[in-house]
Amino acid sequence: MTRLVKTVTEMEGRFEEKWVLVEDDGLVSWEAEAALRHVGHPTPRLTGPQRVSGAARYTVDVALPGMLHAAVLRSPVAHGRVTALQVAAAEAIAGVRAVLTPASELGFQQRSGPLHDEPLYAGAPLAVVAADTLAAAREACRALAPSIEPLPFTVDIETAWQEQRFDGDLHEEARGDVEAALAAAAVRVELVVSTPGQLQTPIEPHAAVAWWKPDELVCFIATQGMFDARAELAKRFDLPPERVRVITEYVGGGFGGKQNAGFEALIAAELSRRTGRPVRLVLDRHGEQLDGGCRPATRQTVRLGATADGMLTAIDAEALVEFGMSGWRAVTTPALTLYRCADVRGIEANLRLELRRGNAFRAPAVMEGITALEQAIDELAIETGLDPLELRRRNFADRDQSADLPYTSNSLLWCYDRAAELAGWPDRDRWREPQADGLLRGMGCAAQIWWGGGGPPSHASCRLGGDGVAQVVVGVQDIGTGTLTAARMVAAEELGLPLDRVTVRGGDTAPAIYGPVAGGSQTTPSVMPAVRGAAAAVRRKLLALAGDVFEAEPDDLVVDDGRIRSRDGGLDEPYTAVTAKLGQASIDGSGNRGPNPDGYRANTFGCQIARVAVDPGTGSVRVEGIWAAHDIGRVINPLGASSQVEGGILQGMAYALSEQRVIDRTTGVPVNATMDDYKVPTMMDTPPIVVAFAPLPDTLLNTVGAKGLGEPPIIPTAAAIANAFRHATGRRAAALPLTRARVLEAIA
Ligand code: MOS
């Protein structure tokens, strides 16, 4: 039955009530005890061979006949007015086909920009050139030789705060009376923590190849959301959506920074519209690090009040955010939800600076907030003399206190216990004993909360051919997380087919099968139920046909391991005994994600423990191990999921130890916008990582029982490392990352 129902959907903490199409697929969630053949078993990546052999075509690899190359001229100053551009000189360079400046009449609509005559940050695009070769396009950019009148700028939080340069209103959320509760508390701690600006630094930079054909705009885009990109291109260029096709076969990392069509696709499409040629626009590394996006720096103050035995009575979190995402505040959200507490307040101010505005970066805002909150909780453990994990257990919140709703599932207590067991937490103090190598060692922990329940709309189709092979189509691109592999496993499970008899296609809007943006940890819990629904529709039709062929009751038949069997064991035939009769016809099914359950919040939880070794002579900090336990409901592919956790932990570790956008305060220009100077971790920095998942599927949430995992693993890592540093050295650094200079200062 097809209905339109109202449901609440969520993306990175933004809730929306909307109408969604629902077709009841009659499926109930697989139970915890369900005997599954594929789902839950470690499975190598469907696209692994293509990726490692170089056959995978990323957007940067796309080359079309007659394709032009675009280059971008960027602002060298933080704030200024462009008084002249030498357009004629640029156009005179051999091979130049188009020059776009702020004065150009563009074929698409945008409120401001995308090209600026008054740049508001270093790296802001001023002009773009398309030419026969990249070298000619770059030479023409140099020939534009902009004359720029510098204007005043502010690039640090302190000054912006003093000048009250807010972007939007102060955001405050509170319950109870936090000041009174703090005044009455037996134990109080206050902590001020600064967190760094962090750049997404995808290995594949932002990239697009656009081809404005007479009847269709085709765009290859390195995007996390091909349908959002299609909608944006259609809207801005005023085209019907079905005349825009977005193709995203492989993506070399997005981490939140590659949503929608992006500057690159809009500009490439405009250049193609003007020139009649395909146009390739790939950010160079400097452009990527200047303008690909960032997690904004923060300065946060957390004040906690508690009873002598560690029951939280007050949580007050304040955050100053360096020009974060417009209209979205979540740095202090964890302070309102992670622990049970009646008197709580979160206040955050977004400060307007002459810096590239922050955008989504894996667990945007929440990671920043947890990094401060969880260090304050650690201080409270020290102050009350309690084991930090015991303190957290005592303050466990079994429902969402902001929304006053229960969770669909919550295994946070399991995560505390499991991480402790894996890490050898009860013996952690022995690491503080003098060590033969002279290093100071310690262990710290931190908890994680995030959304990630996913929701509708999300669609899938499944088609079973005469050869007994099923083809699944999903409306998402695999951004490196293993989405297509998980879809293959879910379809094979439902169809009773071996994995190699199921193929999965994604990464193209042409089939018009919609999927959501790969963001907010929503892909798996949104897409996999749709895949299961599509496969179930095919299975039912197949069994109906089998009933005709074998003169049996379809209800008496089951599928397993590529065979059709009767429950009484009398019939046991291969799939192909039925499908071969189809000839070139096929059995088709479609599926979609059902609505979210009313009256619940869906969240993910976790706990990580870190062990560090600090060299008191050099100030170097080495992470010697991370133990991670996460609650993501049912784990579809344990191999892919562990890999996700490892990636998140490495990014979180780098946030604690080495990554930071460094701005020259005298010029306002980022000085480390290269991969030489911007320190992402390498294999040599990678510690042993042990991963465990809570064994409880979220059967209330959807028909596969899965929650999301994209964001959770990055969230607690930096706090766990900072707490381990505190345990090792007895000191807490006021700011991350823990560079050698900061470490030596902290332990002096
Ligand atoms: Mo969002 S940071 O794109 O998951």
C-alpha cells in the first residue's frame, strides 16, 4: 500500500518534519538472533580491485574529447577591493577560451559571488579562466594581475569577541537554573579549551567536469550528494532536473566538505555553456587547502557542578566559534544530551571573521564540543577521586533530555565496559610508573554521542535476470565508505543468493532512483532498508513464479544459497530453473526506506580509550593505542565498519596532535595551506587500533537494524588523547593540537 505520511527526519542534528512516500514492504527488522549468511560477516570491498589497480575512475580522472581546463585566480589578501583585472592580457594568451570575472554576466543565479570583487578571505575566488591546456589557463590567471586595495580584517577569535562581531544571534539552550546549581554544588570544575581549525584535506580535491550538451547538462562531480548536486544545478541554471545528470563513480574523500554541486561544478557548467566544450575544473592543492572548507576553531569554557560522589548537578558550556556554518549551532549540544543533569545551559556565538567560513567536517561542531566537555568530565573525575569511566556510568542518560524522548537503542554502558576490557583500563595507573625509556605514559577515555538514524526518502531497485544474477541500483555514490558493498550484502541476504550473483550500481542520477546525501552518518540506515525492500519484492515475485513452474504454494517455498527450496525439503532447485524461462525479461522490484518511529530519538554512542607516550625532553606525543567500542546498531559489514572507525580515529588523532590551520595574524593569510606544512598523519603515526561494536541491532529504527557510522569514530578521539596526556603528565594543555611547543610549555 502506498501512502504519504508525516515523519521527522534528521541530518547532522537538524530535525525536520516532512511528508514522505511510504510503501509498506511488509518486512520486520532482522532480530539479534537472526541467522544471516552475509550480513554481519566481514566482506571485502566490492570495488577493491578497481581501487587498488587504478582502474577506478575518479572525477579527476575524467577526460572527454575537446575538454577545456579551468584555473582559478584567488585572493592573496584576507580582505580587499579588486580595482583592476588585466582581462585583455589574459584573453590574449594562446588557447584561452573564456575568462570569468565578477563583472561577467553568469547563466546561473547565486546570492553572492561566486567570484568576488571584494574578497572576504584569503583564497576567495576572483576570476576563472578556461583554456585548451591547464598551463595556458594558469598563465592567463597570472596575466590577470589583480590590483587590490587592502581593507582591514579580523582573523582571531579574541578580537572578534571583543568587537562583538557575531554572525547571526547568540544561540542559547537551557533547562533548569544552571547558576543556582553551580553555586550549590559540592564540587565544581571549570575548564577553558581551545580547539584548532581543521581542513578536510581529501586526497582527491574538489573536482568537476561539466558538459553542456544541447539536450542535457552532464556533470561528473566529486560530491557526497549527487542528487543534491543535481537539484542545485537545475535550480540555479533553471533547467528541469531530468535534463541534468550527475555522475560520481568514485570519490577520493569528502569528510563533509563536498556537499551539493559546489563552486567547481557551477563554474565548470557555466564555462561549458559558454564555450560548448566539456570543461574540467579541479582545485589545485593550494586552492583546496585555502577554500575547500574547514572545521572552525573554537574557544570553549565548560563549568561543571557535582555532588561529592560525582553526580552531575550542573553543566554550563560556552563556545566561541570562528565563523562556522551559517545558521547551525551544535558545539554545546553534547553538553545538553550526553549526561543526565537537570540544570544545564549551552551558549554559543558564531564570530564573523575574514576567514573562509567553516562548513561540515565529519561530526561538525559536535566533535569540537565533545573535545571540551569530555576533558572537563575528566577534571571532575580527578576532583572527585572517581574512576573516569565510573563517573560516566553514574551519569548515564537513558533518554534524550532536550527532546524528552527515549532512544531507539542505547548501548553506551556496554561501550564503556567493552572499551575498558579491551584497553586494560583497570590497570591504567601502572603506565604512570617510571619507564625505562624515560617517556611519560598514561591512559584517557572519552564518550561519544551523535545522531545517525537516517530516514526517508531513499529508494532502491532490484532486477533479477534470466541468468539468475540480481542487479541492484541505489541513488548514492560510494564516497569510500563501502556503501555499494553493504548494499550487495543486504540484497544477497534477502534474495538468498551468493554475493557474486549480485551486482550493485550507484554513482549516477540517470536511473532517477533517489538516495540522500552521504552525510550525517545517514547512508547505511537510509539506503540499506530500501535495498532490502527491493530485494524482498523480487524474492516474492520469484517464489510466485516458482509456484507456477513447480506447481507449489509460494508460501511453502524459501530461497537460500542460490536455490529455491520447499520447507518440507521435497523441492531443491537452482534459481535458474525458474529464471532461465524469463529469456531477456526480468523480475523487477523497488524498495524504499520507511518512516522513522514516532516518539523516539535515534542516536549513536561510543567510548574510546587512548594510551599516549610523552617525551618530556622533546615534547613529542605518540599515541600507542586506541581502543574503540561503538554502538551503531547492527553492523552490516564488520570489515568495512572497522575500517571506517580507523579512518575516523586517525583524523581525530591528528586533530589532537598535529592538524591546524595556521593564520598569519599580520596578514590574515593561512600560512600552511599545503600538504607539506599541514600535518595529516601518515602510516608512521598510525597506532594499533582495536575496534568493537555493541551486539544489539536497533530493531525499532529500520528493517536492517543499522544506525550510521560515518561520524561517530572521529568524535571522542581527541578528548581521549588529551585526557591520556593529562594522566601521563599531570598537566592539561589549554589548546589543541598538542604541538611540541605546547607540550613543553604545559609540562614545564
Ligand atoms: Mo557531514 S560532515 O557531510 O557527514
